Amino acid sequence: MIQIVYQWEVPAENQAAFFAAWEETTLSIRESTEGALGSFCVVSVDTPTEILTIAKWERLEQWQDFINGANLTSMRAMHELGTQVSTRAYVQKGDFTT
């Protein structure tokens, strides 16, 4: 499993709409894209305009196919509400959360 960490800068006045767009986008991608396992979202305590969305994928190649395909337009609303600062892929080696 891999996790893709997207770092966003989202103005306070856009955050409610951004969270709604992220939820809709996540559910749509998870339902329509092979290998997509959903995502979660966290907001920085120190810098509330910094938001991370972390997407889980079965395999790196599935995410790369998604990024290189037409489905990327599904994230358009999020890009209209905030600035994507970075994207990084990580291989998950363990998970001891409950």
C-alpha cells in the first residue's frame, strides 16, 4: 500500500468549500478508480491554512495511472479553492493505529 500526501494552502474563507470538495472528490475517486482506497484530511494546528490530504492506494502504478489520466479533472474544485504546494508518495510499512 502507498500513501500520497498532498500539501495545500487554503485561505480560511475557502476551507468549508474545500473540505466539501475534498469529500466529494475522495468518494468519487474511491468508487470509480481501481486501487483507490480513500483519503483522510488534517489541518495544521500551528498554521491553520496548511492542510494535508493523504490518499491511500493499493499500488503506486494505480495512482500514477490516475494522475496521468483524464480523472485528474476530478480534483479541479479543490485546486480552485486552494493551492497545491506539494505531492509526495510514501510506501506504507506498517500501521498500528486503531
